[in-house]
Amino acid sequence: MKSIYLFFIFLSGIIAPLTAKAADNYYFRHYTNKDGLSHNTVYCSMQDSRGFMWFGTEDGLNRFDGHTFSVFRFNASTAGSGGLPNDRTNCLFEDSKGRIWVCTNGGICYYTYETNSFHPLIIPGKNDLSSQTFSMVKEDAEGNLWFRSEATIIRYNPNNQTFKIYTPDETGFYPTQIGMSNKGQPFFSDAHALYLFKPETEQFARYPVLTEEERRKQTTILQLCEVPDVGILIGTNREGLKLYHTKTNQTETLIPDIYVRFIMHDQANTYWIASESGIYIYNILDRSVVNLRKSLVNEYTISDNAVYSLTKDREGGIWAGTFFGGINYLPNRNTSFRYYLAEKTHPGMLGNAVREICPDRYGNLWIGTEDNGINRYDPQTDEMVNYSLRHATRKLSATNIHGLYAKGDTLWIGTFNTGIDLLHIPTGKIVKRYTRANTHNSLSSDFILCFQETSRGEWLIGASNGVFLYDQQKDRFTRWQNIHVLTRQIMEDSRGDVWVATSSGIYRYIRSEDKIRAYRSEATPAKGLGSDNTTSVFEDSHKRIWITTAYGFSLYHPEEDDFTHFTVSDGLPSNVIYRIVEDDFGLFWITTANGLVRFHPETYAIRTYSHFDGLHEAQFNYSSSYKAKDGTIYLGTVNGMISFDPRTFREDSFTAPLYIKEIAIPEREREREGKQYLLDAQSTIKLPYNHSAFTISFIAPSFTSPQSIQYAYKLDGADTDWVTLGNTREVAFAGLSPGKYTFRVKSTNSSNLWQDNEQHIPITITPPFWATIWAYIFYTGLVIAAIIALYRHKQKRLIARQKEKQELFEKEKEKELYHAKVQYSTFIKEEIRTPLNLIKEPLEKMLLENEGNEKVKQNLRIIERNTERLFNLSNLSALDDIFLQKLNTYIEENLTNEALNVETLAQEMGMSNSSLYRKVKTISNLTPVDLIRMARLRKALELMQSGDMRINEIAFQAGFSSPAYFSNCFQKEYGKSPSEFMKEKLFVP
């Protein structure tokens, strides 16, 4: 299609409207596929109600937030269920419900932020129609949506989801465009006429527009735009832009012979027309036209003349979509910088490293460059004329210019290495030169940097090796004030003192004292300069002296003879400062190595202007500043010159809406598709403690100067103060403790003024199970149980200690009792031994005499045996007594134990069988078996005392193995059988 019109485009490129105005001062910013745009062919654009820009291209749909393009493309796996139906987007429109309609070559759909996905529009019973090419959508006053699908018009009522389809057979025309009046009434066009829809009759009224001649030329109506109270602007493919007057039904041609792609109302009487020959800005009141075209040498023009779409954003900026050049953006800047770029904005200008700007008496500005001589600029005609070493007729001695001064009709030119050229301004001819050679070394340097004429007529020249005084009468040079260092500027203040800025400090000639005073950097900063490498000296309207250096700038206080310094720590964008210019409001404009600074000398407030504010170059240059009588300020950079009128600057009044875009959680990256794109205060974020690392991104969509938007955040629950982020649009968190937080964010506008646009979202980091309320209840229970257990344990220990003390007490008592027993036993033994001897001697005598019957003898022998036993016991030592007691105690406790024998006794006493036998035999004259038997017999006697047990029971209770053995032992020991004993009720102690 484009090739058909190439010849026409060529013609339209050389035919300009007679009323056209200059197309300067339009500086476009460009976005292409290098910046993330999906395709450089842009068919349509729009700004949605949230402030984001949308662009339909040949290959996908793009959403732009001022920094990043988000691209949506057709995907066969998601087509019809969240994706685009086709990659080519022809039209974009947002309806009153906030749905963004996308017309493609494969159907129409709408996008919602809530789902971050696309929803196809299905026309019941018209599947073939649903997948056709859609190219237009409008909304009328009733909320109905009107679509154009190839040759069909479709009306859709979203409230009841009903459709009305108008085919050419019903309407009588093939639609080419849909228009909408400011009252919400739709109108249409076909190739040659306009059609107004009559809702009461469902009919289309036809109004002819093109003449027969125009129809024979195959002219087609392509675009419609209402002009309220006047008519309808009509864009055609061959006959340019026309205006149809609705009151007279007459049509007139406004801009002939252009191919109109789009018409947009800008403001008041101004309309922008996108065409195949650039952009036309048409004022319908005064009929003036500005044509914006692509320039092959000026990168600030539109990037392609084939312009397909136009959109005006809320900040007043204009977006132009082109066929080959991507997106062109014309910001509605709050600044009004004008560029002067060699061979770009001004064809006659050569050299971009601007070093000097000097006015003459004829109203010209002489612009000295370091790379191509001097340019004479006429502000009235905006024309440049170059003088350089390479020019045949306007020839200089050098290309590198460092100093300029217009004195009468003579322009003094200081060069880098060829001395001084004197140029006669009216003729443009070099009339004289001064060099080191032709002055016989009285001018001892060919590197000349500055000139200054004092109020007393002294002509001072700054060179690389000091300051020279030129004697105009004698035409010769002498060194001035013995200054021998590189001199960048010479300035006379209001008192007549001369200040000299050098590479080695500041020199001040105090005229009243006729002496030189030097100022240099000192160990105590306030007492000296910030740096010895000074660049300029400036006296303001209040007669204050300011000095610029390679380390900030300083204010001199003559009373205290010290300085106040300003550096990057005070907000400057760079410490390298070149020049200060004071405007008509008393504000300073300060050039630096990284931007332009507006400085308030009373409040010290600083505002920096950079690329994002419209500067084409942020690095300025030495010595290049000038303020014109009308208040315009000219400043030189390393890449051309700029000018501006500070009175036209304004603070940004636009408040960009602020959105929390999303919270990115690495572990949930796959879950992001189909989720809400923009979050709000109703959204809540809940994360487990082990996934508490996340990144929150946010954006304040602004396009005039997006990088100037500053952000700050605060996380309630963790932060006490706001944290500034600069222009960073995201913040990452990691390792947050479980709890509830509120993330808050706010932003500035492009003028760095904080806005009332704070957004917040609650965030909950859930604790692990062991840190939940239930876990704490469990822990509390455990603590209580532990306290109780500890209490009980202490009680048990206390009882055990008391028992231990009681046992110890009892043991002590037992020990005392034992000692008492021992003492008593010893006493008794001593006391009993004498009676025993008295009993033993007669008893032995009686037995020897053998008197009495046998029974008497038997009793006497029993008495003798027991007496002998008692006598033996009385002879025991205390230790032996203890041993026997212990042994008898064990025997008595184990009488019924069948295993009680010598071996068990030996083990209990910790002795061998033989040792036990010997010891027992020695101290008791009995064997261990005898001791066991005697203990059992004693037990039997105790049982027999009760009288209610039989002999058999007594035998077993006493530990005897059988009643017979018991009877035998009893008979042998006591001379009677157990039965006889029981009958006689005898008691044997």
C-alpha cells in the first residue's frame, strides 16, 4: 500500500503550505525497539485512566510507564483465554468502565488490570465476524460501543451484552471510519461521504463530501475529527485535510495534497495531523500551519515522516507513532531550553565545544568554539555565520578559540596557540595579529584566555602564563602585577578592585591600597578557597563576590575575610563549577560539569536541571555564559549552546498517580501470570516466614521527565523514618521477622516537590508453627508444667534432704546407742563373769561327783553348756560382738531362705568360707552352721510361745527343711522333743 503513494509523498514533501510557520523548538524524544518497544511500526496509541501509555504495533501490544515497556503478544496456547487474538493492533480505546479495548487483525478483546489478561469479545452466532480484522471502536453517550470490522458496523451494549450488526446491505455504505461528537453521538464515513446515525429510526443519513473530480482521483476518506460548533475535520488519502461545515454542508480544503493518517485535537483551535509527510500543526482560527519533518542531521526531529498515530497525555505531551521510527514524544516541558547545534539546528554553525559567548554593538553574539572557530549569531534572523581557520574568506589563525571581547568595531580573539587575532566586525576581516614572535616576547604566550577593560581604560589580557597590560598608545604589552600563572578570567568589581581567577588561586588587586592580595585553599576550609583551581569570579546585584572552582563555589565575606563553600554535599550535581549568571529575579544559574543549577542566594535552595529536564548536554564549558538585555541567558556546553528565558520556567503542577505494581516473590514467580497488575490498599500480602524475601515495585507514571521523579518508602513495623530511594522504583526486603507491617510509598513530581499521592499495602509475615499463638499456648503449658515439676522436684529434694538428715540423725543415734550398748555390754560382761564363775565351779563339781539320777544329770549338762556359752560371750571383744550381731541379724532376716548356708554368710560378710568358719569358731566356739541352727531354734521357741501353731508349721516357719530334722535338733539342744516342750510350756531363754 505504501508504494502506491511514494510519488505523492515526494510531491507533498516539496509543497509546503503558504501559511506555514517555522518548525523549530520542537525537540522530540524517541523510543524504539532498542528501548524495549516490541516493533518500530506503531499503528495506534492511547493513555489509560491510570496514566499508562499503550501502543499497538505490527508485533504486539505495549504498555509503557515512562521507564519500561511491557509487551503482550499472541500466544496460541492462551488465545481466547487471556491472550491477544493477534499481534497486529489497529486501534486502542478505554471505555467508561475502565476496560481497554484492543482491535487486532484477528478479532477484538479487552484488557482488565484486575486479571492482567485479555478477554475476547464473542459475537453470538457470528464466529466468522468475531475473528475478523477490527480497526475502530468508539463509545456513545448511552454507553454503547461501536466497532468497525472490515465492512461491518457493530453496536454492542455491555450492560445487557446485546449486539446490533449493520452490514452494507442494511446501511447502504462500506464504512471507512467512525467519529464521535462531543455530545456522544456517532457519525461515520465511507470513501466519499459522511453518515449521521439516527437512533430513533436506526437509519444513517448521508452527507456528500468529495467532489466528482476528487472521487475520480480515487480519493478516500480515512479520518474524522469533530470541530465543535464548526464542523468535522476530514482526512483523506489524496486531497489532504478538509473541513466539512455542518451548518452549510460545504467542504473546504485546509491542507492539500497530504495523506492523512490521524487527526487529534490539541487545545483551543489547534489540531495535530499525522500524515505520510510528517506532522502538521494546524490552527483552525488563523489558518497557520507548522510542518514537523524528519531531518537526517538533527536527531531531535521526528524519526520518520510516516506518522500513523497521535496522543496527547495528561501532562500535555504529544506521542506520535510512526511506520519505521517507533515512538516520538514531544514533552510539555516546564523548561524552555533552546538548542544551538552545529549543522543540526543551525546549518551555518560549525563547532560544538562552545568556549566563549560575546555580544557586539550591532546586536550579534560571537560564539567561540574550541573545535571550529567562531560563529556570528544574529538573534533577529536566527542565522549563523562561521569564521575559522579552514574558511577561505572568513579565515582565522586558529580553530581553538579561548577568549573573545568586542571593543567598538573590533573583536579581540584569543586563541589556543596562535596569539591574538583582531577582527573588524563590519567587514569580517582580520586586521591585525599579536603573537609572541611579533611582539618580541613582550606578550610572552600565544595561549590567550580572556580580556577585560577596566573602568579606568586599562586593557588587561589573561594568558597561560599570567596577566598582561596592553598600552593602546604605544601598541605594546607589559606584565601586570607580577602574576605568572594560567589566567581564566579578569573581573573588575563595583569598588574598582580587579579580581583574577587562575589555576593557582584568586588574585585581588586592591586599588585603594595599590597592592595584590592572593586567596588560596587553606588547612582551615572557611579561611580559604575550596580549591586553588578557580574558574571564574562573579559579583551579584548585591555586590557580593562569588568564586567558582573545581571544588564547588564560594561566597566571600569581606568583613570576616572568609568563605562559605557549596559542594555536592550541599546538593550540587558536580563539584566542577564554571560560571554564574544572575537573572532578573536575583536567582543564579550556575553551569557545572553535570547539569545546570538554579541557586537561590538567600535561601541557598538548589534545583538541578539535567537531560531529563530538556538539556541536550549536561556538561557545560569554561567561560561561556551571557545574559542578554531581554533576560535571555546563553550558556555554552561541550556539545553546542543553549538559551532560555527564566521567566518562562514553571514548576511542575502535575501530580502523577502512584501505584504499587506488584510484589515479586522468587518462590512464586510462576504464579504471577493472570494476577492483578496494580495493587491497592484493599490488597493484602500474606507470606510465610520462610518466604519473607520479596521485592515491591511501584511507579508514578509520568513522561515529561520520568527520571526526575523521586521516591521514598516506609515500612511501618520496621522503619521509624522515611527512606529516600532517588529515582529507584523498587525496594527489596529479606529476613523480616513474623508480624504485621504496612508498606507505604510516596513520590515527588518532576520539580522534586513531594506529592500527596501516598499508597500503602498491608503485609503479614506468618510465623512458623512453633511461633504461632497455639504454639505459645503450648509453650506456656510446658512452662507451667515445668514449674510444677520443678516445684515438685524441689519438694522431693527437700523431703529427701530432710529424710537424709533424719537418717543421719538416726544413724548418729544408733551410733550413740551402739557405743552405749558396747559400754553396757562390757560392763555386763564384767559383772556377769563373776557370777558365771560362781555357777560354773559348783556345776563342774556336781557333774564330777556324778550324783543324782540321769534326768538331773541331763539338766545339769544343759546348764553347763549354756553357762559355757554365756562365759564365752562374756569374753568377746567389742568388735567380735559387733561381728556376731551383724551375722546373727542377717541369719534372722533370712531364716526361711532355703539358700541360707555358709557360702551366703561368707558373701554377706565379705569373707571366704574358711575365714568365716575360723572367725566364728574362735569367737563363739560354734560353727556357722551351729549359728544358723541356733537362730532357727530361737525362732521356733518364739513361735512355740504363742501355743496356737502345730509342730510342722513351726518347723517351716523357723526355716527347718523338715519337721523331723527340727525335732532332732530341738531334742539335742534342749533335751526334750518339741511336743514335750509344748506340753510342759517350758521357756528356755
